[in-house]
Amino acid sequence: MILFWLILVNAALFCIILPIQKFQKNVDMHIHFIAIGGSAMHNLAIALKQKGEFVSGSDDEIFEPSRSRLIGHGLLPEQYGWYPEKISKDIDAVILGMHARPDNPELLKARELGLKIYSYPEYLYEQTKLKKRVVIGGSHGKTTLTSMVMHVLKACEVDFDYMVGANIEGFDTMVRLSDDAEIAVFEGDEYLSSPIDPRPKFHHYRPDIALLTGIAWDHINVFPSFENYVEQFERFVSLIQPKGTLIYFEEDENLKKIADTVMGKVLVLPYRTPAFRVIDNQSYLKSDVGEFKLEVFGRHNLQNIEGARLVCRELGIPDALFYTKISSFKGSSRRLEKIAETSDAVVFYDFAHSPSKLKATTEAVKAQYPGRELVAVMELHTFSSLKKEFLPQYHLSMQAADKAFVYFNPQTIEHKRLEPITEAQVEKAFGGGVTVFTNADGLFEELSKFKWSNANLLIMTSGNFSGKDVKTFGQNLLGKK
């Protein structure tokens, strides 16, 4: 009889403990996204669903490719719009996207109910606060450098979580979160966290290993002066965890000054442009363990490789192994991406839009193909780039090109409620004989007139030239259909 009761009690305890264990593993966590359609937000939503969470979301508009990807994972809202009646106390966490407004009806309801509300970066930290966090920041190169670290870690079969701002070959999503990985690698954006949190995103991550690529004033709509912009990086460095590491590009004077402020508090590792050579349009990296043929090129990419090497070394990857793995890295989407190529011509598609990025990218292509004519095209599309006060920052940024074209859409300026600018103002600001277009059809028609022989085309934008299919255009231009 006693044995019977012992068995019965143990069975009852098992039935009680099992649900508790499931709850502790967050199997049934309900996470709701306000503005789920954003590039970063929809990737985080997918990552959390893949982790085993219950995910819901809303938005008033969702564009491609977010829409198709949300459909593929069963996360597309049934109807567009905001539905505060769907916000209840059953929701464990609300993640608020930048697309939402501070008076969003769902946000107001969540606040009324006292729900936990996170910005995108806050939630990433919450999910990885017990892991070793690597955060890669800087005004330029952070997406590529983050991708390089991810590429090497994966090739070395190291388990890690990540967040990166572009689609990377070999990775299904831009975000991955897990229970088991002990390392998290984040691209550290300095832009605002959410409509109700004006802190830069990378201030939330509190890195164990931090890397900064350089500082070049951007986001004039948020950081009104260069000094204010630099302060954000000073704050970021001050948040490195005790016994942490700061890796920085020592050819940047502002970074050198910032690094001096934490010398002795954390391990400080500077890096510079490594030795390399270009032979027959092919770049080779020189190192202490040999010479390695690369898939990427340009001084800025060589600098990124050197920074990635130091990050990977801090994570236990020997230099010789790093060089072997990085030699197969082909870049990330829209970062000097080849969209068409013949024996004597290439069309490149690049995300570059700020002055420092334009300069680095045009110089890289010209240096890699010194015997070819370089035609460079860029679109003024961001808030900063279209602001009259910021235009002088672009002076001679496309000087390395043999022919340079700049496009902007006056309707975009009107939509952003900015003061109008003229073609003459843009031409004067850039200098160096650029040709300015305000009609995308006219620009692309002009490009079609060129004989693309012994010549390269570099197309740079964070937009799409007012709806142009840039990849198809480039492929057709070189006869690759």
C-alpha cells in the first residue's frame, strides 16, 4: 500500500514539475512586435519563432522582402493596422520598432497594462546578457566586418548567436538567438533605439569585445554636430565590460583619443591597414604565416580583415586558421556586390551613401582595376545626404571615378520635409565635375549609351533610384540576362 502511494505522489510531482520546467525554458513566451515589418524587426521575429517562442505582430505597411519572409514563417499579420484590443496581460514582452510612433495605440495599451516594453537592441541584450558579446561599431564597414567574423566562426564550427545588418551568404536570417551558444556577435548601430528611447542602439549591448572601425559624421538629423556624434562612441567604449577588450583602427585620430581614455581599464588592441598587393585585378593579403588570395578587395576591406582577425583571435581562433577561412569570404549583400561581369567590365552594387563610404568604395574599385575606366553613380537618399547643410561633406568624395553621376529625387526631399536643394548646389558641393540628375530614367538612359568595354560601373545607394530594378539593369547592361 505504501509503495502504491509513493508511486502516486511521484507521478503527481512529475505532472507539476514538467510544466514548470517548460516555463523556465520560455517555451510558451508570447512576444508581440509593434511594427514587425521593419528590416531588423522581422528578422528578430523570425529568430524568436525559430527559438521556440510564440510570436505575434502588427504593422500599418509591410514591403518586400519582409512581407514574403513573414509569410514564409507564418508571421504576417492578418490585417494591416494597429489593434490595441489584441494587447493583453498574456503578452510577456512587447518589442517596439522604429517605424511606430510614440502615440501608437498598441504601445499606449501596453503601457496601460504595465507590460514589459523593449526596443530591438534592449531585447537582444536581454537574450544574450549571460553570453560573451562581441559588438562591432563605427561609421563605416561594420556590416562587412561583422560578416567576416561570422564567416570565420561558422567555418571553424563555433556555435554563436548574431545580429547583422545585411543578408550574408550561408546564413538564413540576419538574426539568430539560441539557448546554447556562449558567444553573441552584434553589428553595433549608433542610430536611435526606438521612438521612445533616443539612445544609440549600441549603447545597450555592453560588449565584452568591442571593435570600432572609424568615425565619420553621419545621421545629422540625430547628431547635430560632429562633437555630439563622437560623444556616442565615447559612451559606447565606457560601457565595455570589466576585463573586456577594445579593438580599434589606429589610423583614425578620434578613435586613438577615445582609446586613450580606457587604457589600463580594458585590453586595448589597435590595428592598421595590413600589407597587400594587387596583381591582374586580384588582391593578395600578406601575413606572417604566408600570402592569401582574397575574394574581396580595397584598402577598407583589408582593414576590415585585420580587425576581424583580432576579434577572432580574442575568441580563440589562431591567425593561421583565420587567414585560411577568410580567404573564401565573398562579401555581404550590396557591399561591392558584383551583379554583372564580362571579361573586361564589371557592374558593382554598393550600399555606400555617406561621404566616407563613397570615397572608400570608389577608390577601392579604381585601385583594383587601374587600367579600366570607372563610372560611378550615387543616389542622395538619406535624411543627412539631402540636407543642404550636410552637402559640403561630399566634396571630392567621388574624385577617384573617371565619370561621376549624382541623382536625387526632389519628391523625396519634399516627403522628408527638408528645404529644397538644386542641381547646381549638389554639383558645387561634390566638385570634381560630377553630373547631377533629378530624373532616374534620364540617368539610366545615359548609362545605357556607354560602350561597356574596359570599363566598370559602380552603383551606390541606400535606396533604389526611385523604384529602379538596379540588378536587372546592370545585368542587361552587360548582356547578362
